[in-house]
Amino acid sequence: MELEPALVERISADIEARREAAIQLLRQLVATPSVTGNEGAAQGVVAAALRSRELEVDVWELNPDEIAPYTEHVGEQARWDGRPNVVGVRRGSGGGRSLHLNAHIDTVENGDPATWTHDPNAGEVVGDLLYGRGACDMHGGLVSHLLALDTLAALGIPLRGDVIVSSTVGEEDGGVGALATLLRGYRADVARPPKAVHSSSA
């Protein structure tokens, strides 16, 4: 379905109006530790953001017995206390296809501080760029999911299908958080992670 040009303009204008709020949420996530195995604090930020948008929010720690058979997804960080998955659901009116917007909250270590041109935990904004660990992979994608929901709600664009927003742990160590989300029953007609594709490799 092709959107009407006037609606595209309204969407673009609303997103631009939310730019600073989105940047501040992204900076908060970048500044909150979320290395694989230590995602709890960042997931608290995500859960609060989902609740403030009045989504149905589900926060749960992974069940070791449930995921144990999937050995290819259970990496070295096989400890699940304090590392919850977070899911928010915005219900549609019914009769439409559902959409699952998935992003992972965990990041790799910062590594050698000398290799960074900006503080990896500060979320410093320089021009049109925000620097920090997880800014692109993939806190920025998670924030973009929330931004999309905000704009749809603000413009009164009706949704017939449900929209699921998931923030999962353990992606950098086997992807077990995303697996656990599926095992918990969060299925949709379409799933969309916010992975960017460079034009030269498309």
C-alpha cells in the first residue's frame, strides 16, 4: 500500500518534532550499562518507556529449562537472573496483520578506551551523529520503534493488527533472548529488526 503524500508529510513532521526526545532516550540507553550478562538496568529503562506509552508490558527472566534444548543459542553467559526480556504490545482493533518489532538490548564490551574518539558511555552528539556503545547496534533501532509508535498514536492512525515491541537479552551471545520471546508465544505475521543495510551492499 502506498501512502498518500500528505500523510507522508505529516508523519515526517511529527517524527522531526520528536527528534530531541528520541535523542535523549537514546543517550539514556547508551549511558546505561548493557553488556551481555548485565542488561538489567537498561531493560528497566525500556520497560518504563513502554509503560509510559500505555502498552501491555511483560517483563520476565528466561527459564533455563525451557531454553536448554536449544544449545546453539545458549552461549557463555548462561545466567538469567537480573537479565529480563521486555515486551510491549499495542493491541489493534482486530482483523489486521500483526507486526513484531524486535531489537536486542545487549552490547559487546567497550574494549580499549584509546580506540574511541568519544566517550562510549556518554552518548555525545556531534552534528547529526550520536556516539556511544550501542548507539547503532542496537539502542537506536529500539528507540526508532518507539518513535514510530508515538507518531502513529499522535496522528490518530488506526491499527487493526497488534504491534509487538521486544527488547531482548543475549543477542551477542547466541540470540537466546529472541528465542525465549518466541517460546513465550510472541508471534506475528511479520517481524522486523532494525538492521541497517548500506547501499553499497544492498
